[in-house]
Amino acid sequence: MRKISSLLSGLFLILVFTASVTFTYFNSDPISISVGAWQSPSQPISVWIIGAFVLGGLIGLLFGLEIFKNLKLRAENRYLNRQLDKVKKQVLQLRGKSSTDL
């Protein structure tokens, strides 16, 4: 079963490599991208498209690793700990007062 799996993986990689080489060959017209006043140097269309896919994949991996979710949970944890400290101080202050003061 492992041999079949590795064979299929190898064939898939060869297919992706062949498709990317063919795509790069047929999309070699240079273009430049301009955003506002910034203008990029001329690169083939295939470079921009492959770069967009790679960048999207990396961003997807970052979100898949839940890095941003962990940061949010840490910030919430700090906030809740500060709230808990405030409530503990209030309880200590109230315990110090006698029942006739209330």
C-alpha cells in the first residue's frame, strides 16, 4: 500500500511540475503592476500568478496554525486576570468593613 501511495504522490508531483513549466512557458509576456504611485518592475505574468498562489498558501498556513487565535486568547486571558485582581481587591475591602457599615 505504501508503494502505491508513494508512486501516486510521485506521479502527482511530476504532473504539477509539468503543468507549472507549461504554464510558465505560455505566459511569458512581461507586465508591471501599479498600485497608486508605486509601480513594480516588469515580470512575466506567470511570476505574478505563481507568486499570488504561494502568498495565498502561506497566509492559509498561518491561519491554519491558529497563530492569530492564540494571540487573541492570550490577550483575553490577560484581560480576565486583570478583572479577577480587581474583584479580589474589592472583596478584601468589603471584608474589612463591618456589617454595620453596610
